[in-house]
Amino acid sequence: MAIRFPAISLAKQILRRSNLVANQVAKDVPKGYLAVYVGVSQKKRFVVPISVLNQPSFQELLRKSEEEFGFSHPMGGITIPCREDVFVDLTSRLS
């Protein structure tokens, strides 16, 4: 007799779907890097090293992204709602 948890099976389905989308988006992203989409009206794709995830300023951008989009990103990858020049300036200082 097995005990079933509907929430767990739903979570597994969501993860499978997000992995499919992530695999399609990540095909041309080198190992150790992350693709993000940045912009206010038009989105531009950037590939950044995963080491930036430890930086407090980049984490703040991720928090803003979560507030605006939750976990449903329209571009299929992480969408960061800030101006492109601000993002480039920030990431150039982190590297």
C-alpha cells in the first residue's frame, strides 16, 4: 500500500516542465554559466558566470525579478527587470 501526496506529484510535474524549458534554453550556454534576459521593454540575453550568484548586488536583482515575475519567466530563462546599461555596469564590477 502506497501513500500518495498530490502536492508532491504536482511539484514533480512542474519541475519536469521547467527542466524541459531550461534544457531548450540552455543548449548554447557553456557549463558554469547562466543565461539571463535583461531589459525593461525589450529584453536582451546575457550569459553570465554562475559565480555572480554569490554577489549581494546580483542577489538583489534576482529578488526584484522574483517580485515582478515570480517563477514564471516569459522568456523561458530568468528575466531581470532593470535597464541594460545598469546590468552591464553591475556585472562588469563583479567580474
